[in-house]
Amino acid sequence: MKPIEHIKSALADLDKEVESILMNMKLNLTEKDNAMLPLLQQKRILTQTLEDLEYLEAHPPAPNQPCGISKYRED
């Protein structure tokens, strides 16, 4: 499924960006937190989307039926 591969690629890119921010010695901790917060929010959303797509790929819904994602999610 192509969307899954795109999301995995985006997650890998976000990890690299977060790592580069962490390794940047010119930034103090507050600046690092402020720079990483939107990236970590994006990562959380992409991770949930990836989990949902993988669930749907493994458990495709019947025609004209709800997908059942809300039953699958723990949060």
C-alpha cells in the first residue's frame, strides 16, 4: 500500500529532523523544545495514521460497513 510507505518515509524524515535539533549545541533546551514540539505532534499524528492504515489493510471493512477503527484504538 503506497500511503503506508509514504508515511513510513515521512516518519523517518521527522526522526532525522528531531535528532538534528537534539544534536545542535547552539540551541538551549527551551529552543530545542520549541523546535521539536510541532515535529513530535506531526509524528504522533502520522504514527496513528500508519497504525490505522495497517489495521485497515489487515482487516478490510465489508462493503457499505463502517471500518471499525474506533473499536480498534485504545485511546
